[in-house]
Amino acid sequence: MDLLDQYPSVDIHAHPGRFHRDNTGLDQRVLEMARGRLNAAFFCVSTDRAIIRRDRQSGRIRAQRKFEPGESYRDTYARFAVLDPWFDQEHLLRVLGPADVLRAKRLRWPGAILAAEGADFLEERIDRIQEAHDHGIRSIQLVHYNINAVADIQTEEPRHHGLTPFGAKVIREMNRVGLVVDVAHATEQVTRDVVDITTRPIILSHTALRRTPRKYTRFIYADHARLIASTGGVIGVWPAGRGGMERWTRRFRRLADLVGPEHLAVGTDMDGLRNTVFDDYGELPDLAAGLLAAGFSRSEAAGILGGNFMRVFREVARGT
């Protein structure tokens, strides 16, 4: 039996069809997800989107100003609200837990896992974590391109030198209510601090392994990767940059040799990242075949395609 027919599949970081903006291509992406047999994807809203722009001199995406009071909170929920008609009419299935991913698989129609890319919308209010869960959000990425009240980012000089005291409270509360902690864009020191606190597995939703030092990179190094694995968590492997499917599968292979295939997942950053490697969910069977060709066993490939994240999802939801 085909891997994608037999096992669940999940993309742990995406902005399908740029759903959070006007005139989106969400309908096309949902059809692609169904055709490629992708059961669920993280539908991410960047909570700092109102204040970040690409810097002309450095080429880096950076915060250009401070938030107005309530700005990130209002914008974040307005962007998620775009999906409400889709859920109401079941053009897209709402995923609130692991069972909903399996339901999407049975129905052969994709589901959406709501994820906040950045904790900026919390605005230093710990009660908003429970509120986020009540609104159906199931993951919060601590930071994006703005150094917020929670932590430092990889693409700027550190200000907090790790997780802040408020950030520590955020991790404990996310563990309590059952939200997946995502440390993408956070520095290695932040990740180290999170690992010291968390009682649940964490994810780093979209990155790849880099062997040579480089400043302000979004890639990670060996010790950083091992931190995620130490919690039982998973790393979403990016199809970033140029090249074909073989280059993407080599990234999976390098990380698997370092931390084990059980700690890997698919994190495409679809429609948030422009790349020539993977831009159509209908091509997901090609990735499945590529993983097998790269030497992964069927069970290892099935884990990467979705099973490993499902393990994390179940563990995070346990006891909530």
C-alpha cells in the first residue's frame, strides 16, 4: 500500500494560498492538498506582519517600528477569521487534535491546524494563551522577525540573551493548556532555555542543517538540532533555496544521520517562502518516493511525512 494512503501526513509550517491576505489562492492549495493526500497543514499567521519589512541595505526582514497597543492582537485574530467560512462550510476541516487529522485522512479532505507565527499577539498577557487555545490555535511559534517580550531571534543581535521571565511563563502555560511550542526563528540559547523548562516535546517547524558558521542565518547547527531531539520533538525540514527533490531529501538525510529520522518532519513554509523545490502539494507523492530512494525505510519515511509530528501532537495534548 502507498505510504500516503496508509499513514497520516502533515506539513508543520505553511501559509497555504496566503490565506491571511486578500485575493488568496487558498482554493487552489486545498485542491492540491487533497490531490497530494496531505491530511493537514499548519495554517500560520505571522503576528508581527504589520511591522516587518525587508531592509533594503541588509536584505534581511526586520521590524521597522514598534506595535501600537492591541495592534498585533487585533490583526492576528482578523487573519485567522478569514478561515471561518471555510470551516463552517467544511471546505476545510478544523483540526483541534490528533483525532481530527485521522478524520481528515478518512474523509480524504485536508484539515487546518491554526498556528501563530510569533507570540507578539499575547502582548505580555499570560491569559491570552488559554484564549488562543479556546479559539482553536494549537501552536505558537515564540518569535518571528521581531524581538518580542518572550525571546531573541536568530536574525538580530540578542537583546534578552535567551528566554525572558515572561517567556518562561509562556512555556509553562503552553504545556498546561496543550499548545505545541515552536522555537523556529529563536536563537540556540532560547531553545536551550525552553528545553530546560518544557515538560512536553517541542518543534522547530522550518529550517535545515548548516555546517559552516554564518551570522543571522535561519539554519541551525548540530547542537541546536540535538536540543529539539532531546525533548522527543521534531524538526521541520525546509525545501528552501534552489535545486530539486533530491536536494531536499539530502537535507532530511543529513539531519537524520545527526538526530535520527524519528525527529524529522515536513515544514515547507508554503506560500511564505519562495522556492523552486516544492511549490505544489500535489507533488507530495514525489517526496514520499524521494525519501525511500534516499535510504529511509517505509516506517521512517512515514514518520517524517506525518507520524513523528502526530506523536508530538498526542503527547502535547495528553492530560489537557
